[in-house]
Amino acid sequence: MNEKLRAMDREIGKMREAAQELRRLALECDMPAGVKNADRILASLEMLALHVSDPLSLE
């Protein structure tokens, strides 16, 4: 179970990096809707990371 949580944590990190890159590109292209959507993705990833990291921190 813990290995699966660690794998999920790594994948969340990769998704966070991708979403940050999308946000950066949307800013450069002056796409407010793209920035807003990237911010929503980042917020969702933050919530997911909290749910995954809580059990890992109990170890």
C-alpha cells in the first residue's frame, strides 16, 4: 500500500510540474482562461497531494 502511495505522490509531482508549465505558457500567450484553468488544476493536485501525503506522514 505504501509503495502505491509513494508512486502516486511521484506522479502528482510530475503533474504539478506539467500544470505549472502550462500556466507559464498561458501567461506568456496572454490567455487568462488558460491561466485560470491551470490554477484550478494546481489546486486540485494540491488537494490530491494532501490526501496521499497524510497516510505517508504517519509512517
